[in-house]
Amino acid sequence: PLWCEKYPDDKNCQGGDPLPMLFTIPRIGDFSGGSSMLGLGDIVLPGLLLSFASRYDEAKRLIGIGSRGGRPEIQSCASQKKGYLPPMVVAYAVGLAMANIAVYAMQMGQPALLYLVPCCLGTMTYLGWKRGELHDLWHTPKVILACDEKLYGPLGDREGDGEASESSRVIT
């Protein structure tokens, strides 16, 4: 068998690669040939927040809505420069750097999410609060709903929600 995690002492156990739940990254300049490990969850969970930030930014650009002092205002799409994604990517990098510094300082493995979540979620929360959009970010952003409606039509007219639209009805 290739996977011997259940019975590693079995004589038929010949090893094999571990499940792909861990990325092993070689350390540059390490004379002993060490490596750092990054779990799949350390990429996926913050990645979900980053993808939400990207979708929110793109919806705001499409609809052309910004905020100034907590009040929404209509802007041209070209004037939308303040987004959530670039600061979130920087926050992810800072959290990852903090996790690596903690590993070197404590000489033992650290859960990267311990550093990634406060950096990413804290950045998103702070920016939302500063821009007056925190309530909208937390409770189904209206700009995303408006963007979906603009792209796909009203919610009741979409296919697959129980009622067939005029274009999807089959005449028999």
C-alpha cells in the first residue's frame, strides 16, 4: 500500500508521500537544508477573505459606488482607487512574515493562522470601519447584490430557483 498512516509499523508499509495537505518550502540560505511548512488551511481560509475583498472591489467598480465619510456617493469607475484587495494582500504577507519570525524566535513550529487571521481580518475590519462600510461588509453587501442583479437579472428571474423564466420554459 502507498499510504501507511493507519498502520505505519506494518511490514508491508513502504512509505510514500504524505497527503497534499502541507506545502514544504525550502529555506533559502539554510546550510542544513531545512524547510518551512505551510498548511493548506493557511492558504485557503485567508484566501476566502481575499477573494471576498476582490469581489467586493470589482462590484464597487462595476456599480460605481464609493464612500466618503461613511456616506455612499456615486463615482465614476475610473475614480475607484481605494480597494480592499491590495491592503489585504499586504496584510497576508505581513502575517506570514510574522509567523516565520515567530518560528525562528521560538525555535518550534507555530500555527500560521494565529498570525494570518488577525492581520487579514483586522485589516478588513479596520478599513471597513474607516470607510463607513463595516456594517455593509458584515451583512450581505448591497453592492454585491446590485452587481449580481445587474449582471444576471433580478433574483426571481434566475434559472434554478424553482420557477422557470420565460427564456427557459420548454414548449411541449
